[in-house]
Amino acid sequence: MKKFLIAGLGNIGAEYDETRHNIGFKILDAYAAKHELTFETAKLGSIATHKVKGRTLILLKPSTYMNLSGKAIRYWMEKEKIAVENILVITDDLNLPFGSIRLKGKGSDGGHNGLKDIQAQLQTTNYPRFRFGISDTFKKGQQIDYVLGKWSTEENDQLKERLEKSIEIIPSFALSGLNNTMNTFNGK
């Protein structure tokens, strides 16, 4: 059975629950809710497993905090013997308009500390990632407060529909592959 590691990035702790930076956790939580999956505390994170048409999806919410996400991803890749092309890292992106979706098979960290750590731990920039746009509507010097801030009322109103679209990406990635998934969802 082919295995996939779907890693949603975020920070642990109630104070981070509804922050923009935790969109990776939020997307995995929405996927788990739709499929009635339960996350269980495991080494370096919370794990839920979902079988879809002969594929095993291992959903990971690292407990290492955002900036050390690579440690948890590397551990679970090695433990479950998952190839780098079968991981999907879900993260926030300041450079994309709110709610926009961009999937890529490789690329830079774009200044994102979670992606920097993953790159350092995996020793490659060639791994699939799903970036969810949180926009950059903050004043100069306010980036950290913005990223760690709660969703605005307007964003919250639109988030439900964007989450529904986002969770479709997970099984598509495992069943149809990265290129088909990119063609279907990028820019949607």
C-alpha cells in the first residue's frame, strides 16, 4: 500500500488555534472532521490515518512548533518509509492573496521559517508543498503580529468555503499525483 505524509504546519497551544500561521493545522482538522478521523498524540506530533482507494494518508500536525517542523516531518518519513515525493507540506503564505491556493513540487522557503527547517532537515528544496494565501495586509514592522493574529471577520466569513476547497487537495494529491492536482487547484 502506497503511503503519503500530509503535514499541516502550525504552532501548538490554544493561543495559536485561530491564527493565520496555523492554517496547516486548520486544513487537516477540517479534513479529519469531514472523514470522522481522530488525531492521536504521538512522537513529535498528532497523527491521524486515512485509507483512500489503496493509499494510506498519514496526517501530521507537528508538536515541535512551526520553526522546527522539519524534525517531525523527517521522523515520520523515516518511520513510515515515505519517499520525499509522497509528502505534502501545508503552510501559510504572506505573498498570496487571502484564500488563494498554490501547489508546487519544489521551491525556496520564501522566508518562511517552517519551510527553512524542513529544507535543512530533508537536505532538499524538492518536496511538494501547498501554500494557502493569508495576504500581506499589515503595516511595516507588523508582520509577526499579523501572522500570529486571528482571522478578521471578513476572512472568517470566507474561510469555510476555502477550507472545503483545500481539503479536496489532499486525496487528489495521493490519487492523481502532484501535476494533476496543481492543474486542478492552482489559482482556485
